[in-house]
Amino acid sequence: MGNKTFKSIDEQIEILRDKGLTIDDRPETKDILLRENYFFLSGYRRLFMLSGKNKKFIPGTTFEELYGAFLFDRRVRNTMFKFILVVENNIKSIMSHVLSKKYGIKEKNYLEPKNFTTDSYRTKQVHDVLNKMKRQIKNNAKDHTATAHYLNHHGFIPMWIMVKVLSLGIIAELFCILKTEDQQEIADYYNVDSETLNIYLNLLSNYRNLCAHEDILFERRTQRKIPDSKYHELLKIEQTDDEYVYGKNDLFALVIIMKKMLSDDEFRELIFEISYEVDILNGKIKVVPTSVVLNKIGFPDNWRDIVNLD
């Protein structure tokens, strides 16, 4: 593999042209490449390639189409991030309510190791998670108005305040070490079993980090897969070797999670916003069907129908 060397913006444009990309407005293209980063823009070129082996662009592909795919990914990512934050707030509220009701409102009480799973092989995991929580409280509590207020005026932080300084990743780990009955009480709110909610929280945390760091959603697949749901069946999603092609560890899996964890109005708003971005994309790309782009991110052709399913 050859060594990578610095390329000027003009050289980057010539690389794209050599691969068959049509560039009509060179000054505008230079400005976009400078602002957006050639590396991230070129991450979408696979949508417009002749084949997996032939790395040339489909004849007629324009820079505007490549940039349109980039903007579509960004805007969908921002939309998903917004609604992940809604789910994050909800799960933190529900979890803190369930645990505070049962174990008390002071951290010295609700963070007692005896309040968590007693499986002997998970003792280390319990202590590791609790230590992570305590570190996040110590490092972040004084930077948050509510936590600082409780520390200064009451000498403790109730869990419904403490969760504000915990990452969604820590919340997912916390759920994993709860007692079975506590897990199920939380999961019952979403009408799922505790193992399914455990998987949901891990995928949500994965996508939250991806969205927060402006990573590419295109063709993203998570290691863990969500369980088959009635939505896979009702949408008649195609299968290969008895495995659903879409909605297992892709962006549509995240949509299915949102269907279970958002309110009906919130989910309808999510689908409306994604639909709006799809319609914009449809007006920008010509050399490949919009359905190809959607399939690449894991959306079946009838993806919008999920909004009307019970």
C-alpha cells in the first residue's frame, strides 16, 4: 500500500475528475471540499461507482450528487441524534424513578452493590460499572447546575438528578447489572422483554456516539442485532437464509427501536423529518435511484409504512 501524501484542493478535484466525476463549478467545489473534508465526502462515492471492482463513477455523476448524498447523511444523522436524545432522557427518567422508589434517593443508598445482580460471575462487572458512575459524578457534578445545587444545599445527589451527568453508554451498562425484576419493570414501560431492551440500549448508545462525532451513517452496521419484531413481518421485509435483510443492525433497526421507545407523536415527527430529507435527495441524485441509497442504509422500499403500524 502506497504512502498517503498531502493533496491540495486542486489535486483533490483532479482525483475526482480522473475517476469520472463531473465538476461544473470548480470554485464552488473547491469551497465545499475545503469546508467539508475530501475524505468524508469521498466516503459516499461507493453509491455512484460502476461496480465494487470498478472504482470509476457512473458516467454522468456530478459533484452535486455526491455532495447531496453527503448532506442527506448529515441531516438524517442530525434528525436521529435529536430523537436519540429524547429516548435518552426518557430512559434515564424511568430508570431513576424505578430505582429511587426501591432503593432510596441518596447515592450512598442506590449505589449499594447489593442492589444489583447477585450473579457471582458478574461481581466484577457490578463494581466496574458503579465505579464508572462514581467517577462521572465526581468529574461532572460540579459543572451541572442541578447536581451542584443538590451537593451544595443537601449534601447528596438524587438519582433523577444524577443521571444527567451519566452517558447513555453508562446507562446501558447500568441496566445490564440491574436485578432481573428491576430490568423487567423498566422494560415493561416499552412493552418489550428485558433482554430486548438491553440490546436496544446498546445500539442506541452506539448510534448516539456515531451521530455526536459526525461519523458516516451510510452502510453502518452494528455488531449486535435487534431481535425479530412484528414490524419485520408486517412490512414483509425480504429474508436471506431466514435472516431479515433490513432492520436488524442497520439504521432501520434504529427506526424500529424508536417505534418502540418514542411516543406516537414523536415517532410520526421522526418519520416526517426523514421523509422530507428523502424527498430532497430524490431531487438531487439522478444516476442512481433513491431506493438504492435507502437500501444501502438499511431501509426497505416500504419503510414509511411503519408509521401506521400498531
